[in-house]
Amino acid sequence: MMINKDSGCITFPEAGAFISPALSRSKFLQDAAFSGALMKVCNEPWCSFRLQDIPQSNTKLGIVLQFQGEHLISLTLFHDAARFGTSWADWSEERELSRKAFHDLWLSRDLCVPAGKYSWGDVSSSYDAKSGSSSITIRYSTAMSDLS
């Protein structure tokens, strides 16, 4: 996976897929590269889709796209590996904080897009104690989604 720091466009060479801040829900649903995506929640105008996991070195990457109507609003990403736990039975805050640290390093070292604000939106990495999970959120500004 690669993120263009200037445009917010994301390329998934492993899956032959491309996500732009201007990607509409209609175009997403028509793109063969996303044919394996599963609807996660649909409460119109909000609708989210989970992509098929993308294998990475020693982990796999889960991605959920959130649309409001036709506009792509955000992506949630998370790495899944045995060292972060395989079920609630072996969950621990320590493992989730380790996942967050992994996300932070991955964003800055591997993607060269550390958490922060950009002209197209913002990137954050967080641990949510209420849900007991760590994830990366990429939010696109509404001005970028209006480019489609």
C-alpha cells in the first residue's frame, strides 16, 4: 500500500486497486478491484464496506471504507497478526497498544505519511479504550470529495 502525501490517493499494488478522495460509492461498487468487498453497515445515507484483507509482511491489513451518500468520507485501517491477539480470549490492552505502536511506525516509516493534517484531510492512529481496539483513520475533507 502507498499513500500519496500530496493528494491522499492510495494505491494497493497487491490488489490492483486505487482509492482517490474523489471516489464515489457508485464508482467503488462498479470497480472490479473491489468486487470482494462486503457491506459492513448500511444506514442511509451512511454505508461502509470492508475490503478483503491484504497480506503484508508478518501481518494482514484490514480496510473499511465509509461513504456518506456518494462521498467517500473515511477509511479505517488495522493490522491483524497473532502477536496482537487472535480473539477476545487473549485480548489485552498491552497487545492493543502494541498494535497502535506498530501502526504509528508503519505510517511514518513505511508509508512516509505520519499522523497529522494534510491539504486533502487528516490521518490519525489511536487506541480506543471503550472498544478495546487500535486503528488508523484516514478522513478526507468534504472539499476533496466534491472533485468527482
